[in-house]
Amino acid sequence: MSNFKLCTVIGAGASGLIASHVMRRRGKGVCLLEASDRVGGKIHTVRSDGWTIEMGPAGWLDHEPEWHKLCEEVGLGVETSVAGDGERLLLKGGKLHAIPSGKLGLLRASFLSPTGRLRLCLEPFLPRRAGDPARSITADESVWEFGRRRFGKEVASTLLDAAASGLFAGDSKTMSFPAAFPHLAAAEKKHGSLVRAAWKGTAPSDALCTSEGGLQNFSERLAEGLGSSLQLNAPVDSLRLENGQWIATSKGEALSQSQTVFSTAPAGALVQMLGHAAPPELRTFAETLVTTSLRSIPFRFDESAILRPGKGFGILAPSSENAPFLNIQFTHSIFPSQVPPGKALFRALVRGKESQGDRSLSEETQQIPIYTLGHLERLAAAEQAVARALPGLYLGGDSFFGVGLNPALRRAMLCADRICNT
């Protein structure tokens, strides 16, 4: 067993790696335990013959300046895509429609009727949604209901539904808007109108960024800096609090002993580790959490073989289209450095079943959570119960605090700071 540490971190995905890096940078003792033989979690970059293919997340949205600082600390540059300001396509009625950009872009959208476009004009004059003063968090609403309330039914049933399906594989009518899109919820709370926020340049940026050479480079550089603090092939099957100390074990063998624990394990796995010590609220959270399996399928082509060049970001499809994909990204347009000259790379996100695609690359099925209505309330109850019953245990991971790299970063930085100040 390793020497006593300030913190045991469970899971060497993005959040676990970043939290461990930050605590080590502040001179704190850390033990990072990873069940598999590699770091990165959902991050998995395949590099071969000039191709850089992300089998997991493609990058992070440029909301968090801390990403640039972290990449600089590990000696990597940051590549920012300009494709977010270019062409985006929406599949409707079996046809591809451009999603116009710019302050008045949607007023030119061909997938909206004249009535739908007129309804958009009302958005700057609508009041912001008030929270429920009887509750500690803002009253919940679905993605579809948010879209209907602010932009009208047509936008809710097309663009917002496509975003819920394409980005999170969820149902816009049952997915929690403030849980899935916290930046947009915060923007409405602060500015009222999202259109006015966009006009003022205060809406969240949608530019996509990645680290030099792909996201796996970032994970591996963080891991190198951790040295012996990182243990691979170290699955935790039991996590218990004894005499104010946390002990993580695997098959009866103690792996670490620490003052605190930052767990990025899925909610169900964490409940199993804690056993009878898991609070009922955490068990309820894990039992009610909805998950789905996703698969990223790359398609590689010569540019000369493509009828439509595929410039811009990619394609989204509302659930009403019953498309065989959730979204398609134009990697060659988003990050040209990841594709050899004269080549094109399309990356399709599909549900986790057997799919046609580039069989020369491994296809990994990944489980992601879908935040249904009531997620934030269940999360608050679980967090409060854990704080009361299991002091020193900090929750992280996409079961709880957001899908994607930005939520992973935010939670890692927050918990690392709290742990270092204990």
C-alpha cells in the first residue's frame, strides 16, 4: 500500500488527471487509481500515417481559459477550429439545410416556416424565467419546453431537438435543460434574452479546441507528470472510511490510504464500492440515472471522391428524421491538421450497436448519462447526503456534473481547490 496521501483519485479520465495534476502542482500528495491499462477514460486518439482520429470526444468548447494554461504547463499547443463559424447543416424532410450563422442568422433558416421565423423575433422581448423561491435550485424544465418558451415550437422541434439528440443522445422532451446546457441557462438568467446576449457578444463561444497532436497527447502528458502517483490496472472494488481515513482496496489488497477521495467513477460503480455505507440518496440517484451507449465511427475518403466538400462543422438531425446517426462531424474542416492533404474525414456518432464504418480502426462503445428532468434536484440531495455521511468524499465524473471535457475540467478544478484547502 502507498504512503498516506492527502487524496485518492479514482479514475484517470480527464477529470481525474486534471485534479491530480493540480494537487501535485500545489505540493499535495496524490494517489491516482485507474482500473484499465491506459489513461484518458473516454479520450482515445488513434494516430497513423498522418491521420489523427478521435474515437471519443473531439475537443472542448472554448469557454474555459484554464485549458490553455494546462496545455502550456504540459508543453502542448492548442488548436482552435474556425469551422464553428462556418456551415452547419440540419437534416429535415430528408434534405440538408444550412443553419445560418450571425446575429440574425435563424431568420434566414430554410428549415423554418415564415411563421416560425416571425416567432423568433419575439425572443428579445420575452421575460427571463423566474426560479421557484420555495426551492434551493431553479425549477427544472425540458430542453423542448425551453425552446418552445423562448423561440417557439418550430425551433424546439428542429434545432433544439437535434442538439439534444446529436450532442447527448437524449430526448428533448425529457432531458433537463439546465442540467444539459448550464451555460445557456446561466445566460438566460443573467441576460434574459439569448438573442440579446449574442448581439452583445456575451453568449458562450462555440469554437472547438483540441491539444496539439490530439487529446490523447494531453492525457499522456498529464500522466507523465504524475510519475509513481499513478497506478494503472488498479480497479477499486471497496472504498471505506475508517477512523477518519479513506482506504481503497482491490480484491482485499489495500491500494491507498488517504484523508480525502475524489471519485470520478460512474454513480453505480461508486455505490458498489461503498457498499452498505452508500447513503440512500446516492443509491436513488444511481438507480434513476439513465445511460446510453454511443459509438464513434470514422469514414476516410479522398477529397476527389466527395460530391459535397463537407466544409463547416457537420450535420445534426432532429429525432423526427429517424436518421441512422446522431451527428456527423467534418473533421477535415474542423481540425485540418488531423487529416493528410487531399483527404477527408467524417466522424459519425451513432448508438452503440454494430455499424458500418472504417473497420481498420477499433470501435469503442462508451456509456454516457442522459440528464432527465429532476437531475439537479436528485444530484443536490445525493451531494448533501454524501457530505453528511461520508466526510472527505468528493463526487466527480459525468454521472453527476456534465457530459464532455468542459464539465470535467470545471469539477476537477473546483474539487482540487477544495481538497487542497481542507
